[in-house]
Amino acid sequence: MKNTPVKSIVAIAIGAALFFVCGRFVAIPSPVPNTNISIQYGVLALFGAAFGPFVALLAGFIGHALIDFSYGWGIWWSWVIASAVFGLVIGISKNHVKLATEKFDGKRIVTFNIYQIVAHVLAWVVVAPILDIVMYAEPWNKVFLQGFVAALANIVTTAIVGTILCVAYSATKPKKDSLEKK
Amino acid sequence: MMNIFNYIERRSPIHAMTGASKLVCLLLWSFGAMSSFDPRFLFALFVLALVLFKISKIRVADIRFMLWFTFVFCLLNNLLIFLFSPMHGTEIYGSCHEIFHIAGRYTLTQEQLLYHLNVFLKYAATIPIVLLFVTTTDPSEFASSLNRIGVNYKIAYSVALALRYIPDIQREYHDITLSLQARGVEMSKKASLGARLKTASGTLVPLILSSMDRIEVISNAMELRSFGKNKKRTWYRYRKFTAWDFGAMLLGLAVLLISVVLTAFVNHGRYFNPFV
């Protein structure tokens, strides 16, 4: 399956819309303020694995910015950028997971999850807190705790939701050598 | 269906402006407000934002819910900062004027109060402008505005598409939830967190699969119409800039310039420091 540019544009749009809907209406609050247990990263992880880094980066960026816009609390750029970073990193997994052509099981599930863990740690424990400190001069221990909680919650949710979604999506794609000659 | 972006149609000079100039103003303004920690400057921005609100004919009653939400968010954030770093102000301003001791490592200092004032004012200076942008800009004009300020039109178009499909996806999500509930799946707070996560992904699977089909359908339709063939495209919502538009962009630029001047020449840093 070749990804035409038009298809990427549409994938960005639908990815951002899904990210928005999941983030805005399916949020489950966590004990730490300003931090939700958010299943939208599971969706973004699927888009990354299926369409690659470019699509997931922009879908995360646009989706997150739209969420911030719709709440009216101002755009929290540091976290919007962190979402984009997550999309970028998980998107790199596309060539290793091969959702469209190979069966998504065992080794590939592990690969996918290693990617999502690395992506979440990078996004929430590195990028978001550092940008918070640089842009908003917040105390480092507060932003790193928020980052740790966000990373942990997101890793768990993505491991559950993202994996289920990838299995379901992969099952709908015809696999290489799925036809046998008799 | 609930209007998520809260666009409120009124007749006012601010509504009549193009989305592009408002977006430029918003970005410059928020960048200016973000980089400075000078309470005098931030307070002036807050007052200016209130004046703009008056001009836009948007009433407080229209946005009460969003204001409330933001206020709680801001309060929690401040509380968290104090809990984690009660001496953050002292670290920033390099001095310590104690007001009174609370308990343990918690001491209230003038520096800390000034820092919290700054954080509060930062919200007060930026939130009204964001709200103003959201309530006075038609979402469908937003995409053409993005293109106008230099974003590639394909990306701008995908923002437009996202805005177009959010209500559809929302409706579909709602339908799927209802049909699951009709089959007796527990989705309310009564279920445990793990169970809710599991049902949430159960809802997501059909939603995602139908969205993947949607991607095929939309991109085929767009390809049939030769989307992306040319370097530029025109927009149905395109409007010419008026004096108000230039005014708004100049205002944004002025805010950013003042912020830079304050940082570079007046305060010699991002913080206004009255303690030295």
C-alpha cells in the first residue's frame, strides 16, 4: 500500500479529529490535577504505526492544539509540542511493525510497545517539562512529577488501548502470503 | 450537537476582521505575554484585553463556563507550584523577604507571592485573547487564515477537514456508546478503572475501523478532484484585509516589541525584580 500525499493529508485530519474526540469526551481524570488518563495516545500510536511519523506528528499537534483551543485555557504549547514529539517517535515504528502487510503478534507487539514507551518517556519526561521550564519558568520538581505521572499513565493506557487497536486494525488488512496455491 | 468551538455570531468590528489577522495578533500577543514576567506589563495586557472584549460585544455570560474552567485550572496549577516549590520565588529573584512561617519547609515569602501574581496575570493576560479568538472566528475561516499566514495549504486543508469531521466522529462515538449500553455494558463511574479502559477500547475499535474506511473514501474523492495538483489554491472564505486587520497585527507586534524591550533593556532579564 503506497501512501499518497492526499491520503496522508486526510489521515492527518481524521487522526486529529479522533485525537480531539477521544481527548475531549472520553477523558478519565487522574489523581494529579491537570492530568487526565487519556486514551487518545492509543489512537495516535495506531496512526503512527499505520501511517508513519509525518502523519502522527501533525495529527498529534493539530489534535492537541484543538483540544486546548476548545477548552479556552490558552494553548499550552509545551504539551502540544510533546504530543507532536510522541507522534513523531511512534511513527518511526511503522517500518518495524508493518501493520499493513505482516501479522501483528508476539514480537511485533513487543516492538510496538517498546517504541511507545520510549516515545512517551521522551515526550513527557524530557520535552514537556523542559519546555515548561524554559517557556513558563515553572519549578522543575513540579513539572517533572507531572511529566512522570503523565508518562506512566499514558504508557499503561497506550499499552492496553493502542495494542488492542493495532490488533484490530491489522486483522482487517489482507496479509502477505494470505492466499495459498493448491 | 454541542458547538465545541463556541463561535458566537455577533456584529462587531472584531467579528468582521479576517481570521488571519486575528491569528497573527493572538500568536504575537501570547508569545509576548509568555516571555515576560513583569506584572505591570501583564496587567496592562489584561486591561487591554478587557477593552477588546468590550468592542467584540461578547458578554461574560457567553463564556462563563470556560472562564470557570480556566480559573480552576489556574488555581490548581498555582497550588501545585506552591506545594512543590515554596521557595521558587526566592530562587528566581535571589532574595528572601519572609512574611510568615507556615510549617516545615513551607514559608510564605514576598518573592513567592510575586511569582504567583505573575503566573495569575499570565493567565489573565492571555486567556481573554484566546477566548476572543475562539468566540469571534468562524472555524471554517480558520483554515484559510492558516494558509494566509504561510502554512502550507495542504496542512491548512487537513485542519479544515479535521474541524469538518469532528462532529461526525463525535456522533458516531455517541451512537456506538449507546448501542453498547443497550447491550448492558457498564460505562459509568460505577465500573473500575481497568474495566472502563477496556470498554473504552471496545468502543474505539469500531470507531477506528470506520474512520479508516472514511480516510479511503475522502482521499479517493479528493484525488478524483485533483487535490494537491497545484502549488496554490483559493479559498471560498477568503476576504481582503481592512484597516482593522492591519491594526490588529500592529497591536500584536507592539505587544511583542514591548515585551522584548522590557526583557532586554528595562528589567535585564525576563523578571521584573523590585527586591534589588
